[in-house]
Amino acid sequence: MNENDLIILNFEEVRRRSIKVWREIPNNMLNWKPDNEALTCAEMIRHILEGEFFYHQVLKGRGSKALSDLSNPFDTKEFTTAEDELMFAQPYRDDFLKYIKTISKSDLEDIKIDRSDVGYVRTLGDMLLRIAYHESVHTGQLLDYMRTMGIDRPQIWD
């Protein structure tokens, strides 16, 4: 197994677990949030999927400047269900995973991604790990939401 295979495996495992969580949130609870400052469950799912699209653009453009004139495909779609959202995002996910397959071992350390607008410049390898971590953190938040709502939480540690 090479570096790309491990990175893709990590992304697939994170998403597999996220999907288990998203599918267990009843549709009538997707607009629930713990307080007025928080994202709803639907907004959190959208944030994760949309965020991956944006991160992909940042990686391809090697920095945040890639977002300056970017059209956001998620802006044109209203959230309905987690399943519908996943289907809409799948082509963007597929493009992202194809991109990862094109990365060489040296690219992981040699390519720098300039996010100095938000306070950092990191290697491509570091950024890929951050993207998966971003989804993991928000999936953990949704598990906490589910606990607070008093609904059953899926077993994600299989």
C-alpha cells in the first residue's frame, strides 16, 4: 500500500463513518441545533461536503487564492435530506479522490498550500490530513447533537 492508498483509505473510512451518523438523524431533526449560534444538523452536513469541495480547489490552486472567483455549486441547491445531499456531492467527491491518486510521494512534502489569509502555509500532505480531520471533528459534533436530542447514535467504531 502506497501513500496515496493510505490517504484515500483514510478519507473513505472517515466518510463511511460520517454517512452512518448522517443516515441516523431523522429528517424531522435535520434543522435541530443546540443553540442559536450553532449550525443545524443539515448545515453541518452541508458544511462538510461543501468544505471538501472548497478544500479540493485550494489544493489544486495551491492556496486560498483559488477561491477568489470560484462558483459554488452548493449555493444553487437547497438541502433536503442527507441522502440527497450525498448524491449531489458525489461527483465532487469522485473528482477529489481522483486528484489524490495523481499526487506523487514527493508532492506530499514539496508542494506548499498557502493559506496565509487564515494564518498558515502547510505541505500538501499536511493539508490532506487536515481535510479528513475537519470532517471527523464535525461528525463528532453531530454525535453530540444526537446525544443531546436523545436519539440513538450509530456504532461507528466497528
